[in-house]
Amino acid sequence: MDTTTLFVGLIFGSLGMGYIVYGRRQRNPIALVSGIALCGMPYLLTNLLFLILASILFIVLPFVVKI
């Protein structure tokens, strides 16, 4: 892993933590799952492009899918 990938993982992991807190307090399962995915994704994806694309998908997901 290079420094850029670590920094991007830190940013998206922080956003994921915010989504987890929001999802738990508002009882929103889509936001909760998106937050868990955002926190765990930097450990699974090492390619920077795939990491950014997948993270953007999970950031937008709670706004698109309404339950």
C-alpha cells in the first residue's frame, strides 16, 4: 500500500464511521450497512481506482435507496 491509498482509506473510513452513527441513531439499515462497508473496504480493496469508485457508490447509496 502506498501513502495515497492509506489516506483515501482514512477519509472513507471516517465517512463510514459517521454513517454508522447516523444509521444507528436514526434506525436506518441502509446507512448502517453503507457505513460498515465504507469502514471495511480499505482493507479489502488495494487498487486506488476501485476503492474510490466503490466508496462513492456506498456514499450515494443511502440517498438513492429509501426504506
